[in-house]
Amino acid sequence: MAVRKTTTTTRKAPAKKSTSSVGISIMGNSKADMRKWEVESAMSTLKRAAEIQKNAKLMADVKKMATEQARMFTNLANGKMK
């Protein structure tokens, strides 16, 4: 009986597609653009926080919810489930 020799073939990974010749990445944003977006977002968040702090009724509700959550986390940390 003849012995059949088996061979394994390996597949090559597909070649990476290059970006355009002007150097635009797939994401399309440079680090400077990302940083600018991050700063603008932070500024917007801080403005919103100032608006919330000026609203006395909303702040009272926020404080009430924070107290409830703090109590829940304390109970959870102590092994008490309610």
C-alpha cells in the first residue's frame, strides 16, 4: 500500500490597503483634531454643570438621588442587599 504524504498550506494574510496618497487615515482625524474635540466637549460639559448648579430644584433632586445611591453602595459594600 502506498503511503500518501500530506502537506499543509498556509494562507497569507490579505495585504493591508494603504491610505490615500495625501496621508489621510481611515479615521480622518489627526491628534490635534481629536484634542480640539476633547477640549470642546469638556467646555460644553462644564457649561452644563454650571447651568445645573444654578437650578436649585434640580440640584435638590440630584443631591437626593446621590444620597440614595450612596446608601445603596454602602449597603452593597457591607453585604446587605435590600
